[in-house]
Amino acid sequence: MAEPIDEFLTKWHRIVAEQDLLELEAILAEDVSLGAPPYWPRLEGRALVCHLLGLIVNTIEDFTYQREWRDGGEFALEFSGHVGDLEIQAIDLISLNAAGLVQKLDVLMRPEQAISTLREIIAPQMATYLAAKADAAP
């Protein structure tokens, strides 16, 4: 029988590879928080975090995980890809809660030029998403 950690990581890798945002949302805690690249404050809440992660995964081409490190319910997953013609390298730091859902995620990226290009692509999309949420709020 597979360990819960192995099952989680298998599911995580499948979700990212298939860009399955419905499944991604299902493995995020309601109050999940995300420390994204340096141009956003910490984001909180399942819908917001899921939206940003979806934009990142859909924007980075050739998104591939290389290595992983585990420490109980915490992981470090190294990935790489391209934003346009720029190579990007990053690490996802993931903490699970007692229910096995992602509670905290931090994304550390380099180099700065690739991060800036990623920001130029994603920031307008996030602004549109946030404006639509604000307009829909009661």
C-alpha cells in the first residue's frame, strides 16, 4: 500500500502535468497561503491561490520537475522551464495540513530576468481576475 505522502506527490505531479485546475483546487486547504515570486504579497485563500498557480503553470513552457526532498508533511520540489526564450529554475516549498491538503506553498524562482518576464505576462491577468472578483463581491 502506498504511503499518503507518495499518493499526494503522485497526484501533485499528475495535476501539474495535466494542468488540471479542478483537481488542484481540491488538494488546497480552504485557507491555503502562497508566497509567490517577489512581486506579490502573500496570497491567501483556495480560489486565489489556485488561479495564480494555474496562470504560472500555463505560462511556463516545458514545465518539468527534476528533484524532490521530503521531511514529513513538507516537500521541496525543484522545477524548470522556459518563459519565452528565458530559462527559469524554481523550487516549490509545500507544507500539508493534518488532512493532507496543501496549507502553505512558497515558490522561489531565478533568474530575475525570467521572473520579470513572467510577471509581465501574469500580472495583467491577475489584475483582471482580482477586478472581476471585486465587482462580483456583495
